[in-house]
Amino acid sequence: MFLGIVSTSVYLGLTLGPVAGGWLTELLGWRSVFWLPVPGIILALALVLRFVPTTPRTEQDSSLSFSQRLDLSGSLIFMLCTSCLFFGITGLPDPRFMGVLFAGIVLCWCFVRHQRQAKAPLVRIDAMRQNRIFTRSILASICMYGASFPVLFILSLYLQYIQGLSPGEAGSIILIQALLMACIAPVAGRLSDRYEARVIATVGCGMFVLGFVVLFFAGMSSPLWQIKLGLCLLGIGFGLFSSPNNNAAMGSVDPARLGIAAALLNLARTAGNMFSTTIMVVIFNHYFGEKVLQPEDYPQLLVVVKIAVLLGGAYALAGGYFSLTRGRMR
């Protein structure tokens, strides 16, 4: 249930984002969107400092040095690895960026090797491999978040350019998905406390794929109800997936490792978003580069929309596979 409440909080933020971003773009310009999160970040920091308690140290913890409790070298390698990977992908096929991408792959191998040898690693690779439920839950999360985030970006362009809506109107339609996710996530979380989380999450993946099928057949003059129907299916599907998937992942680890498990779930969400968004940026740049979209470019934009929907559907199918094959919790 509490995981559902956390998911609801995340999706309420996602609900307000498209609408607020659209309004700010219309009233103050697109640069104002980057200032919107600042007050929220300051408020979040204040709430954490005020209400989140400091975990008491045990005798064993207090005997550990700072370097043992925090893998500084592993953190540095991971930071360089992710930066090189995503920065290298965005610049393809430029040979310089290919070199950066290759460096990221090498650093990824170095990170895995370092984590297996470190006394206090950031991620216990061997332990994750042995925990099938947790590992497949993480993989399902990466796939589903990878399917969700870039499609919303490309749909906003479809609604504004092909359908002729304003940024605010496009944001109001896109929030349908986030609003349904916010409503369904706590219900799905409560259901996963009583029933098999694997089944509920996999059904959510299936509805997510169905939403992509509806969106794939959208054309230059499709009615808005078709887009809304697709977004409704995406919202319901992701709401059914997120909380049960998190419940399965957190329920499969030792209570002493819940903090690490939660951090890995957040990392999976971010990695899925970043990787799939990077792929979409590469595709978008391939078709349009730095040119300003004109009416004669709209058929190509529709092609990019369909590519994004196909990729999202493939990610969701992979997420459904990992969700279904993770194993039974009870």
C-alpha cells in the first residue's frame, strides 16, 4: 500500500508537469520551464531535513570508515560510465562520439569488475544474479520506463504540429495518462499485498502494449479521442504495473537491504528514461537535425511518431516478459 502511495506522489508530479510546462511555455517562454522545478527542489530538501530521521548507527556500522561505507571509486566509475554512454549515443554517427561511446562501454565493464572485487560495493552483482525476482523486476522496470517517457515527448510534438494544438492544450491531453496512473497505482499496490504481484504487473504491461497499438494507427487527421484512448490504456497499464513491480522487488530482498533495493529501483527508472530518450533524440536528429519543423515536414514527423510507438511497444513487451518470468512470490 505504501509503495502505491509513493507511486501516486510520483505520478501527481508527472500530472502537473505537462500542464504547467505548457502554460509556462505559452506565457513566459520555454526557458521558464527549467526554473519551475527549483522551488519544488528547495521544498523537498527542507522537508527531508525536517522530517526524515537519521538512522541510528549500530556498533558494526560505527566501526566502518567512510571509505568502507561509501564506494567512492565505484561511484566515480559509474558516473563516468553513464555520462560517456549517453553523451556518446546522442552524437552518433560522428566518429568522435563513437569513441566516447566505446569509452563508456569499457568503463561499464570496469564498473562491473570493480563491484565484484570491492569490499563494500555499490551494487552486489553476484547477489543480484542469484535473486531472480529482484533482477527481473529491475529489468521490467527499465523496460517499462523506457517505453513510457519518450513517447510522451514525441506525442506532444504530434499534438502541437500535426493536430495544431497549443502547448497548454497538448499538455492537458497528455496529463490523462499521468492522472490515471496516479489514481490506479495505490489500488494496484493494495491488490499486490493480497494477490500475486507478478500477475497484476504483467496485465499492466499487456494494457500498455494495447495502448501503443491504438496510438500506432494514429494518422494526420485522426480524431483526438483515439489519442486519448491510447493514453488512457497507457495510464491504466502503467498504474497496474508500477506498484506491484516495486512490491515484488522490495519483498524479495532482506529487510536490511531495502534502502539499496529502493535506490536500484530509482536507478532503473532513471536509466530507462535516459536510454530510451537518448535513442529518440538520435532518431529525431537523423530525420530533422537542427531545422525548424515546417508543414512539409509533418509526414516525416508522423513517421518518427510511429517509430517511437513501435519502440515503446517493443520495450513494453520485453517488460512483460521479465515480469511474467520473475517467479512466484507466494
